[in-house]
Amino acid sequence: SSLVGMERGKYLIIRIPRTPGLEPSLMSGNSIKAIFLYDGTIYVFMSTILMSVQSPAPLFFISCPETMQRHELRKDLRMDCSIPAVILEKDKVEYNGIITDLSASGCRVTIPNTAQIDAAFKIDGALELSCEMLGIERDSAIRGTIKNLAQDEKRIHIGLQFEPDNSSALERIQIYVNRILDIVH
């Protein structure tokens, strides 16, 4: 299923999955348990089906949950950000990028996608990251392992897990993340 829309405090609109035999259980008044994954967190809540429709698309409306449980899959909380950084791949080629989320154990870096670098990155490959704003200079870049890769026509998104061998850089990152999370949470 996918969330199509919502009206805050009233209902959620969900696309009915194409599962044979599911429709009879989606009757108005039936209770459902919703479980979904979003940005490294599992959310669980109970709800009631308000109505379902088949046209113009198979959708059902459920009541907004009163309570919701959440379970973090990641070891460390991540924060969204836009911090300029430089990554250095194994052939010592540098790429300017933006750190788009950051935690004490890793980050996501986005770089421009060009034909020349499309094949430069592989899952479990090694990279180094420097970031002047976080006090991580090029001569003391933090090493990491690529754990996630995604790309589109314009960008490559690299999920990087930091290696624990650079404790002073990891400590600076943890202090920065904690300060930001104290403000926004």
C-alpha cells in the first residue's frame, strides 16, 4: 500500500494493494493494524476503515491514529542537513558534494552524476570524506564504507558508514548532531 494523502486529524487515504481476496476485509468499520517504514523508522498504529472506493482508483480511507509506536532501525538518530563536503574515492579522485543527512555512525552524500563517475562507486567500497564545516580537513578525512547507492539522471546518493578508526572526527560529528537534535527535538 502507499499513502495517497491525508487531512490532518481526520483521515488518511491509502491505495489498496493488489492482493487477491483482500477487498472483503476492507469493509467500513473494520479495524486494521498499519505498519510502515519511513526513513529508517518503523511506525505501527491501529485504525478504523472509514470507507473504500474503487473509482477513480482503488482507495480506502482510515481514521487518523490516536497513538503511534515507533521503532528506530538505525543505531544512531539522523538529522537532515545540507553541508558541503568532498569525497575521495580509491583512485584519489575528489568529488564535491552535499551531506544530506548525518549521524554519529554515517551520512548520505549527494554528488552530481556524470558518465565519468557512474562506475566509480560500489557497495562495500571505501571512500574518504572531508568537511570543513565539521572540522574534518582533507589531510584527516574520515574513512567510510558505501552501504547504499541510488542515482537518477542528475545525482548519485551515497550512504556511507563511518569507520571507527578516526575517533576525533567522529566525536566532532556526534557533538554537532547532538547540538542540532537538542534544538529541533
